[in-house]
Amino acid sequence: MSSSTKRDPYEILGVARDADETVIKKAFRRLARELHPDVNAHDPQAEEKFKEAAEAYEILSDPERRATFDRYGHDGLRGAGAAPNFDGFGSISDLFDAFFGGGGGPFGGGGGRGGPAAGGDVAVQVEIDLAEAFTGVKQQVSFEVVGTCSTCHGNGATPGTPIRACERCGGAGRLQAVRRTPFGQVVQTVECDTCHGDGRVPEQPCTTCRGRGREVTLSELDVDIPAGIADGQRIRVSGRGHAGELGGPAGDLYVLVVVRPHDRFLRDGDDLVTVLDVPAPRAALGTTIELEGLDGPVTFTVPAGTQPGEVLSVRGRGVPVLRRPGRAGDLRGVVNVVIPRRLSKEQKRLLEQLAGTITEDNLRDDETMVGKLRRLMGQ
């Protein structure tokens, strides 16, 4: 399927564009179960529908891919080499198992003798100034995280005491349950509710973690926030989330970046926008205006006859393009022609003298009335 004909992943999963990770995960879980090949054997399109849903989840569950899609669409993902490839999974059942089976994945579960379980992700928010987003900054974040117990080192037992096989599951870590469904009886393997999938239980549970093998600790980390990051974007730090179980990998840390508003500059994509106050006589004669940008002084050249609302640009003085060194947007100045007030008698005399010399030729331009309205209304 070409990028021009691919459907919007938000539409496929039925979620809003500002949906968080939990909403996206639940939406895919619901949709994927509906498209299970055992349930949809009558539908020849079930496999393609599931692959489409899986690709949508692949995009929206990854902050970098999601940000790329939000800005550039499917063409941006293809250009970045980020398009997922499901051919290696083989059958649709294998693909379904890749999402539903084992630990980790969008549905949790796993663990026990069936395999290690990945730890959950952690989210934290930081606030920075626009100037810090412009240059990049190192920010310390603090967050609570579930880690391996410092007393029992993860085995759940008081140090020096034995660990025995779980009597309920016979050491398997799993139990079988029969569940009735509209499609008949289904035998389902679930995690043992006594040993929680480990297959073993301590005779004397650790007093620090109460036999769980994990405890909540406060963690601190210095996070490098790259130059050019925008408000609402997230940074993923791999392996700094909650600890996994039975040797499973730790989850990830997601840092949501909030950029505080600036009193002189607005961000528009990779451009910066500001207002240039130009006295009416200077706008008529032409002048230069120097202001302090986020990276030092900037000089705007105002041509003679500049009109209100015109936009002057200085190339390369906008926000650095994220993860593209050497590239930056432009600094745009919107001209605000200021009419002088509280004039002295001499100033009034000079303006009256000037007004008496203005002719239609001085006021004529090639812009249509509709063009003027559009410019003044910012369209």
C-alpha cells in the first residue's frame, strides 16, 4: 500500500490526536482481539486489517515515530526508514502471538515460567524556557520507580531462608482455566495467583518487599533535552522505567517537555515570530531595527514604504531543527507601524507640511483591495 493511500493511524485505532499511551494501548488491545484470526476465520480481510491495526499501534506507541507522523505523515515515516515490516512474522497467528504472547507487549501478562516480563514505563514532566529549548539543556528529573529489592535482591525471601516450589501450581507458575465464550469453551493458561508466575514461594517472605522481590525507590536522572525540542514532545530514556520480572528488561522513562511561553517570541514550527514596532516616518523612509534574539543581536532591514503587517525575515535565526545539526528555521518580524502620539507644536507643523505635499502618486500601489484586506487580516 503506498503512503498516499494509507489510512490515518488515529482513525484506524479510533483515538483522538491527543490520546495518551494508555488510551492508545487499550484501543489497540480491543481492536486486535476483535480481529483475532480464530474469531474471524470467515473474514478473508482479517489478516490485512490486523496488520493495519498493528502498524498504527507501532507508529502511535513510539514517541519519535508519532512525532514524525504528526508533522510529515506517512511520507515522513517512509523517508526516515521507520515503516514497520511484518513479513518476518510469517502467518497472522504468529503476528498475533507476537503482540499477545509472552511478557511485555501492549497487553502486559507474561512472566512466570512462560518467560520474563518487561517492566512498566514511567512518565515525568519537566518545564523549560523557550531559550533552553533553543539551545538545549540538561535537566534533572526525579521520579518514583519500582526496582529490585535491596534486601532480598529480587528473590522475595528473607536472606538465608529457603524458597520452595509453589504447591498450588506445582512449580509451573501457570494454571489452566476453562472459559465459556460465544464461540465455545476456551482453555486459557493464566498466571498462578499464589506465586505470581514464579513457580516458587519463599518460606519466609522478605520483610522489606513482603516477598514481592521489588520495592519503590526515588530515582534521579540528568536528561539531555536537545536543541529544537517543541512543547509537548517527549524524550524516551530506554531502560530507566520499572524493573522487569524474572530477568525481563526494565521499562522506559518518558520525559514530557513543557516549554513556557516567551514574552517576545512565538514559535511557529521551526520559525520564531516577533513584532517589529516601526515609527510611521521610519517605515516611510526605511530604517534598520536591532533587537536581541535568543542567540544574540539580530538586525532587520526595513525597506522604504514598508506597510503594516508586512513580514520581514532573517534566514537561519529561528529554532534549530531537531536532530538535524546545522539547520534552523527563520526569525520572522511582523511590522507594526506605530503612529506618533503627543506631538509637539513643531512636530505637528512639520507633519502638516508633509501632509500638504502627499499626492495620489505617493499612495498608489499595485496591491488590490482584497489583497490588502487579506494581508491586514493575516490570511
